[in-house]
Amino acid sequence: MPADHPRQSEFSFRVTTRLSGASKASDDGVPALGRTGTITTPHGEIQTPAFIAVGTKATVKAVLPESVRALGAQAVLANAYHLYLQPGPEILDEAGGLGRFMNWPGPTFTDSGGFQVMSLGSGFKKVIEMSVAAGSDHAGKDDAVAPGKERLAHIDEDGVWFTSHLNGDRHRFSPEISMNVQHRIGADIMFAFDELTTLQNSRGYQEESLERTRRWAERCVAEHFRLTDERAGKPYQALFGVIQGAQYEDLRRKACRDLASMPFDGFGIGGALEKENLGTIVGWCSEELPEDKPRHLLGISEPDDIFAAIEAGADTFDCVSPTRVARNSAFYTAEGRFNLSGAKYRRDWGPLQDGCDCYTCQNYSRAYIRHLYKAKELLSHTLISIHNERFVVRMVDDVRHAIEDGTFWEFKAETLGRYYARSRSAV
Ligand SMILES: [Zn+2]
């Protein structure tokens, strides 16, 4: 394995405050591993823990980049698979990189595309993979394909053949190709190309896959350093290794030790996570991974997941939910998530949430936004997305301040108690 690259000093992470009061940690006795810190990239700093807004195709859906900034998001995460297919990484390279292309001056991330290549390709949706428990009737089916879908991704030692979900064209992704694509997209933080497994895969397959992901990680680092030298005039792009291992403690810990021995700038915790095990699995990883490198949790959704992840040591995480649910007229409040389509909002002249400081709540009523949604006007997506993104950004900012002030446990109990006091069925 190559030693560190001299340009890695252009990216850094510094821990500021550690979460105290581990004795008050969650019911399962997992010690508190959370912390606050600062990630420094060539396009600015990220104060952690931080929520990273998802802009899959170089846009946070329906929200102007200026609004994303104004609502306090610190960084945006786009997807290498989608941008590779459309418009093509050469277009982003020519534009001067992802940030310049989409007029976002701050830090950017790209997901490697591994998840999309394999999940869109084989027809699995994340919801299926996350909801089918190991040991159920569906467990152990390594070649299972979701009903009604044909298998469109084929994995071999060198990489993956997959079929575009856009037009059926056949494409090849490998660790080297993913690094080339991500370098041309030009995000500040990239992820190594890994194999996605699901909770349905057998233990034997998980072991085999984890070894392949380790070999792919070494190839990603080598190609990343080669491209860093070749593209010497470009801002330094940091590379995070991705920890797989599904729900198995020994495999997760082994993956962490393997990848921690390689010169990655940080780590992503990926793969199949059941909601109830999320904090536990992130905790295993945090215990194994080096303290001085940031940890990103790939793809979570709900407020309780956010608290569990931060408490277990995740520094950043991304989440499509705020904009995805907004397009179905769902909005977050301190009292839970509600749906604007209800008739009771027809003459509701109040904001989405009383006291919210977002642009939408400062200017528009529930009645107006409900009307837009019912009339199928696209502005409803924009206005609700701004509020929902602001809600999550503000909550994570408040968590950060609570860790710094030593009030995390009280803040968590109060926030989650209030958010889940009404049933989830209110959604
Ligand atoms: Zn608001």
C-alpha cells in the first residue's frame, strides 16, 4: 500500500469537543463516541456534526443553490453514477468541477456510484434491503432479484457491468473508472468504489464481498494518488474508504481495521443497516477507526437516526428525505411530520412551523402552500423543501451546540420526546 500523499495535508479534520456523560448513553450501554469538529476542504470548512444536503444530479431538487446556502446547509453531496450517465464527467470537468457547475461555492461530496450501480442495476430498492431482516425467509439469497425486475448488474473481481436505468446502454464501473469519474466531477470529498451487499445475502457472500471491497479500496487509493499527481493544478480531492460488513460485528470491525491501514482521508459507513442497529453498528466502526479522521454515514432519514448516528460517532451524514417527502407535501415540525394535503390546512394561515426562521415560514402560509400542492404547482416542492432542509440543518446545528455546552442528553430527550409524542401514523 502506498504511503500518504503529500497533498493530503490540503484536507484536514480537527476534533473540538467530545460528547461527555457516557454513563447516560442509550439503553443498550453503548458508550458515547460523539464529537464536534471541523473538516477543512479547499472550498471551505464544515462544522461537524453536519447534515449534508443531497444534490444527486448536481441540484438539491427544486431548491436554488442560493437558497440552500441561505438555509444554512454547509455542503452538498452529488452522485457519481447519475452524473456519469448525464451529463458526463467531462462536462463537469470542463465547467471547473461540480461546485462551479452548479454555482455552489462551498464544500461538495460525491457518492462513488457503487450503491446506484448495484441497487438500480439489480432492481433492489434501499427500502427492501433495509427492511428484510437477516434470518427471514428472504435471507441468504445471494442472487435474488426484486419481483418484476431483471438483474442488470453483474459483479466480477475487476468491477461491475451494469445497464443504464436511463436508456438501457451497457456500462462498466471499476475502482479505476470510479476514481476517474469522481476526479473529473471534482468534489472535495469522494468515496471509494465498494460493493453493495444486502441483508438478504448469506454470511459467506458477505465475507467474500468484504474482501473484494478491500481489494477495490487499495486500487482506488492507487488510482486516486495517480490522478492527484496527473491533475496537479486542481484543488485536492479527499478520498474516504467505505466500511461494509452488513450487520456482522466481526466483519464491520475487520473492514474498519483493513481500511484504517490504508491512507484514506476519512471513512464512509455504508451498506445495509437496520434502523434498530444503526447506532450499534456506527459505534463499532467509531471504536475501530482513527480518531483524527472524519466519518460519514451514508444515507439516513429520520430525526431519531440522526441522534443515534451522532451519538455513536458519525461526523457527517446525508439524507434525501427532506426534499423527497416535501414533494409529497410532507413537512417536519418539532411535533413530528405532517402532510399538507389534509383538509384542515385549507384555511390555515400560519406558517409550516410556528417560530421557524426559514424563508418559507417567514413568507408563506400553510393554506397557500397546500393550494399550490393541490393545484400541482411546482412551487410547493420548492417551499416545502426549503423548510424541511432548514429543519434538519437547524436540528443538527442545535445538536452540535448541545455537545459543546454539555447538554446533549437533555436536548436529545426533549427533542425526540416532542417529535415522536404523536404517532408516526400522523405522516
Ligand atoms: Zn420553516
